[in-house]
Amino acid sequence: MACPPTPPLSPKAPNTPIADTPTDVLLATLRRLAKGVSIDTPPSQQLLNFALSPAAYADLQADLQADPVLLAWYADKARYDYDPDRAVYTLRMPGKLHEDLTAYLEEHWYAELLPKLRKIKGLERKTLRLGRSRTLDFRIGEDEGVRILREGEDSGAKSGTADHRIKTRTPDFTLFYKNSHFPTLVAEISHSQRRRDIEDAADDYIVYSAQRTRCVIGLDCAYEPPRRKSSSAAEDSVPNKAASISVWRPDINDEGEGISRRVVNAQLFRDAQGRTCPGSISLTLADLVPASVYRNMSPSEREACPDISIDFELLAQWLKDSESATIQNSPPPGPTKMRKRKRNPEATILDAERESKFRRQEDQMEANEKSSDRTFPARIADTGNASVVTPARELRPRAQNKE
């Protein structure tokens, strides 16, 4: 009896690759940066944006908690902003120019600012901290009201029935007082951000901290690369070297609402040709101390504290030195073609064969010695955790050869 024909096999499902989620892509990028692998971005950009929903942002935090090594690097080195309303995570990757300029600013204020503040009555016992990259979390309610997160409070916890959103920012430079969740002074440098981003950041720092942040300084030092005058131009045009400074302070509008107000609007301290502009920027005592301390000071105490100014010539020199260091540390132009030393594969094979032959000879010699040695037979007795060697029979010493 003939068997029925075998039906054809069902077609295999195509191996469709699973698309990586935005969280996976971001985690992979963070791991590369933590290992020291550079990310290809234009020098003028130095940031990456990721579409990340609030739920995906919570997943990111959980994944980071599960990787202690990556979490330690992330908490110490990463600079990022997260906007839950736009569902955008911005990873900032400042270059050497940005880092050097921030270091100059920090060193200057360590020498000029802290000694003067520590002499103020009411601040003697307060710990002042100048630092960078301290992450700030702002909890925003549906009514755009602000709930201040206390030190050590879980940013994922909810209060009452309001649907709170967490907005995160990592400033370039801050002045903190002990037991204060928000800094009194913040400085941002736009070499890693666009000018509009700094304006938004200044508004967040002041408004979402309930005006506990008293002053925000923004340095716009974006260095534009040379551009051609036309498609037929043979030489590049001179780059725009303009750099400016802006300042924001707390204020109250006509409706009695707390707002941020820009009091210095993009004032140039270096022009487009790279020449230093005359002038300076002054910081008052109200910009540098908590509002509660400032209110309790008498007029005479306030007048006894002079304003702290930063001369534009000093700012321009810092920027020039940072640019020079960036150029000097750039690798020199190398050859367009590279050639490795040729290796002889036959020599490698012969060396391996000689090594193998030599090992076989050694093994054979060792086996011959063991077989001819009458004192070798022994057994290993396992005595719990230790092994001792006991003779299998009474062993006699070898007879000594008489001379």
C-alpha cells in the first residue's frame, strides 16, 4: 500500500531583529562613554537627545541601579537633563574647552568668593561648597506648582493624589550651602548647549526651586568653525569668536507670581574678531547667600560686604587659554596611509612545532625517571580537608655508590 505523500514543511518565520528601545540605546551609549569610547558628534553640538517617556526614564533608573559600576560613573561624571513634558533626555558631552573654562571659573571663585562669604555673620558655621555636575530634581505638579524635594527623599515617591513629574538638570557650576537641596548660585556654559537652552535652564533653576536659587550666570562661548563666503571661494572666512554673558535673578510679576528675570542680556566680553570688550559683571550679596540669611542682615552688615565682580578681560583671557589648550592637545596630522610590519607565518609555525616537540621530550624524560625510581610508588590518602603522602610499602634508601 503506497503511503500518502509527505506534506511540505511549514515555512520558517523570518528572523526579524528586535528593535532596540530608546532606553537600550541610551544605556549602550552610557556604557561606551564609561569605558572611555568617544561618541562621534559635531564639535559645536556635544549633546545627544533621546526620546524617553517618563516610564522609560523610570526604567533607565532601575537599570542603572542594577549596574553598580555604571551607576558610580553616571553619578560622578554624567551630565544630563530630562524634561518629562517633552519626553526628551539630553546627554551633554562637554569637550576640553568647556571643562577648562569651567575650571578657571571654579578656581577664581575659590580664591575670591569663598573667603569673603565666610566672613559674613550668619555664614561662619555654614559649609560652603563650590562644585560641578550636581544633579537637581524638580518635582512639578499638574498646576505647575513646585514641591521641594528634601535631601534624601525618594524622587519617585508621590505626595497626595497629584500627578507629579520629575524634571532633572545637571548644572555646570554651583554654589551650595550645607543642608540646602538647591544651589544659591548656578553657572552654565553654552559651549555644550544652545543659547535658548540656557535661558530655559535659568528659568527652571529659579522658578522650580521656589527662588531658592538667587542667581544664574550664562556664558555663551559657542565657537563657530570657519565658513566659506561662497561656493567658489578658495579661502575660508574668519570664524566668529564672539562671546557674551547673561545674568538671571528672581523677581515678582504684576500678578504676584515668582518669576525669573534676565537682568544682563548677552553682553559681549569678546567681539567677533576675538578682541576683548571693556566692562565687568558684578554679583551682589543677595546673589550669593540664602534669602533667609540676607533678610536677617542689617543694612550696615549688607553694606560691609562689597560686591564681587568679574572683569571681562579676565573672562576673555580664560576663554583664550582654554582654546589654546584645546588646539595644543589636538593630535598632529599623521600620514594618510599606514603599514604594519610584515610577519613570517612559517616562522610562527616552526616555533610552535619546536615548542611542541620540546615539551614531548620533557614529558618522556620525566616518565622514564618515574618508572626507574624505586622510591616513587606511593599513594595519596585523603584525610578530610588535607592530603598526606604515605608510603605504599617500606621504602629502603638507595645504596650509595662507593668511590
